[in-house]
Amino acid sequence: MFELRSTTKFRPLFFAVTAGISVASTYYLQPIYGSVASAFHVSASNVSVGTAITQIGYALGLIFLVPLGDMVNRRRLITAMMILAGVALALTSASVNLTMLFASAFMIGITGVVTQMTIGLVASLAPDGDRASAVSVAMSGLLAGVLLARTVSGITALYLGWRFLFAIAAVAMVVLALFAVKRIPSNIVAPNLSYGELLASLVTTLKSSHSLRVACSLGFFQFMTFSIFWNTSALWLGQHFHLNSLQIGLVALVGLAGTLSSRLAGSLSDRGYRFYVSWVGIALVALSYLLLAVGKGSLILFIAAAIVLDFGVQGSHLANQAAIYAVMPESRSRVTGVYMTSYFAGGSIGSVISTLFYTHFGYGSIPWLGFIAASLGLAIRSVFRREAISAR
């Protein structure tokens, strides 16, 4: 089997780029609700439902597709998923109504799990002592993709149109698939299970690992807070500050500061400080919502809150991954599937409830909604202390 240590000059960068480009497709829609709404003559809040649909598709992909990495040729699996993602993006570009757009968004979500397949592969290739650090490289690419997607989306939609944006994204995924054929090792992991048995083993995997159960609970609330913040940010920035899609995308760039936490969080997690990295990360998320509540009319405080939020979410997510990848080395694809299903379930719920709260109670309710979600995560992290994240 390949080892990441022997290929550090190029493979980690490829995995980071793969994770970034793949995950970006699931976020292009967020800053351009207004542009898409104008094309279909509906409200921006109606278009925002597409984000929740994408995340629901992502969650289903995590359950039914990511575990396949434990039983099939990963190169073929990942490459096929990239090509299908390209098809989904092309269909989005060609959408003629909201129904077609939502159907395409669902398909984008399902195929977007190629990002998690890539990160699971990195965890399998990396040496035990450097696993969190290696995963942090891929996670840096993932976070950069999430945030740059909003900027690229805003710029492209403003000057070339949102349909061109998704068309170019489709081409990018197909090109990435061609590179993947050469860069991803053609290893086959065969657990001697049928597909049905493989899916059934997800429950066994969850039951057998205390670390995984704790990480799933934490991840659920972590991504919920992330979705609550960013799902409503485009609506708020456009309506309150009168920013266009380009300006909204540029504001999202501040979240790139969160990538600075990934290497530090990975290094500290490898040294055994997972609990502290996790606790501080969640506490920062709670702090970001307090900043948002205090300065909801200030763009400066909004930007500060975005930086603190992304820094905290990235750090705590890395700590969770360091914990779950330390157990069940023969089942890392299934472990990834279980954890990320919980993670994106929280994100989907966060998108739905934040849209409802924004519509019925206004943006003033969003900081407190996010703070409550962050506080629940902090309570779980405090109850299940260090032994919960380091013991199986």
C-alpha cells in the first residue's frame, strides 16, 4: 500500500486540491440566491431551499456510497463519482425551473461525497503518528474550497451569469477525474461483505466505538452552527448592507483564516491534545455568535464573527477526525460515512431551521439560534472529557 510519507512532494497537494474542488460544487449556490431567483421569478428564500436539498443528498451519499471505499477499487469509485458530479453540475446549468434545479442540487449533494472518500483515503495512507497532520492538509483544501466557492460563485455570476458558473464547474470535475486516474493508488480493500452487509455494519461500527459516538454528536452541532451562519449570510448581506453577489463572495473570503487552524489543530491532535483542541474550537464557535448578536448591524463585526466561527469549526472538526481515524483502521470508509452522515445531518437541519427563523423572526434570531446549537455542542464536549475522545 502507498504511504503518504513517501509522496509528500505532490500527493498531499493533490488530495487537498481534489477535496477543495469537489466540495466547492456543493456551495456555489449560496451567494447567488438572488441571481437564480431572478431567472425563475421566485424569492431568494425559495432558492435557498436548494442548499438544504444539496446537504440531504450529501448525507444520503455518505450513508450509501462512502462505505464502498472499504470493498471496491477506490480509484475507480472516486473517478466515477467525479464524472457523475460533472453531469449534475451540467444539469444545474441547464435548469429551466426550480424543480429541475432542486433535482440537480440533490444529485450534486450525492456526488459531492467524493470529498470524504478522498479524505478517508488520506487517512488510510498516512502513517499512524502523522495521520491527523496528513488529514489536515486535505482538510485545508476542503475548507478553502468551501470558502472560495462563494467568492468564485459571486464573481462568475455577476460578470458571466450563474449558468456559466455551473457549466465551468462541470468541466472542472471531469478534468479532475482525468488527473485522479493517474494520482490515486489502485488499491482494493475487500472486507468479504456483501453491499447489504456493508451497510448493516455501519450500525455495528457506531455501536462499537465510544469515540465515534461522541464525535458524531459533536459533529452534528458543529456543522449545524456553520450552516446556520453561512446559509443566511448571503440573504442578510444583500438585504441589510445591499451587497451584490461579487461583494458577498469577497466577504466569504475572510473565512480562509480558518485554514490556519488546520495544521495547528492536526499537530496538537497528533500529540494527544484532542480534547483541548475540540473544546476550544467549539467555544470559539459560541463566541462568534455572541459577536454576531452584539454587532448585527456592523459589517466589521460580521467579518470578525465569520473568522472566529470558521477557525473554531475547522479546529474542532480536525480533532474529531483525529479521534475516529485512530480506531478501526480496517473500516475507515465506514467510520467516515457514519461520522460525516451525522455531520451533514446537522448541517441540513441547520439550513432548514435557519431559513425558517430568518423568514419568520428576522436575522436578529440567527445569532441566538447559532449560540444555542454551539452551547449544546460545548455541553457534550464538557461531559465527555478527554477519555471519551481518546478511548475506543
